[in-house]
Amino acid sequence: MSDEWLIKDIRRVLEKVEGVGLGFRAQSSRLIIVIFYDLYCPGCALLEDEAGDYLLELFREGKASLYFVDYPVHRGVEKFHAAFRCIYKRDPLIFLEVLKRHYEAYLSGKLKGEEAITGASNDCINEELQRVMEAKSIAKELGAPGTPTIIIGNLVKNIGQGVFGYPGLMKFMKIIEELYIY
């Protein structure tokens, strides 16, 4: 599979990720952005570092709905993903802040004791662990080759584009702009 591919039925993608993704739904947005992520993924960290504020701005302006879909590809990270889902359940905006801090620590080489920052109960983690595995299964079903995989789609036109890897901020913004205007 190439680094970019066409998606002909973006509404089907939305139906799949709504059940497992950590969603930030903008009112009547025509754009959807799905990020399949791993908490130990360098490309995911770079995506958050460079484009995180831009994505949040698109959501806050009502231009795009965002979905973060767990795709733990690194061994042993599943429970950590479950703990982040617990944070999302308590407060979705806090999830975004913790995710940003996590990736900042990852990029700076200062990541350690990460389980301690979540404060999630074992019951919640065990409950969310199954959803992490469901999300991973959906990622594979939708053809995500690894992390980050980003799907950007126009819900009005029912088309989208998949991108494997973080293409850099300028190219990422260009893809979003083209699909938003299209």
C-alpha cells in the first residue's frame, strides 16, 4: 500500500470509528479527521507536536470532527491506552492535554512512570482494555498499515484520503484544505 490512498466511502469509516474512537464531534462539520495512534509512536508524537493545536482549532471552529482510534502496535502499550481512555471518559478535554504532555515527554526523552499520571482505576482500565482491542481490530479492518495512519474525509462528498505516516505540517494542512474545499 502506498503512503496515500483514496477512500470512496468515508461515511462507512465514520460508522466504524464512532463506536471505538475517542471522538470530538463538531456541530454539522463536513470534515472528519481520524487518527490511528500508538502512545509510543514517534510519528504520532510529531503529529501532535506540530499539528495538535491546528486540529483542535478546526474542531473548535466547527470545521472538523476528530477521532482518535487506539492502534497499539508497540508491545505492552495496551493497558496504557486503556488508561488514556479512562481519562477521556472523565473529561475529553483533559485527555487532549494529557496526550499533548505525554508526547512532549516522549519527544524530549523524559517519558517514564507514565502509568502513574493517569490515575485510572483498575476497573476502568480492565473495561477499556477490551475497547482498545476492538479499536485495533477496526484499524486493521479499515486497512491502517501502522501508526500514525490519518484518514481525512469530506462527509458531504463521501470521499476521503488515507495517509500512512505523518507527512509534515504543510502537506497535512494542504490535504485537509483540499478535502474541506472540494
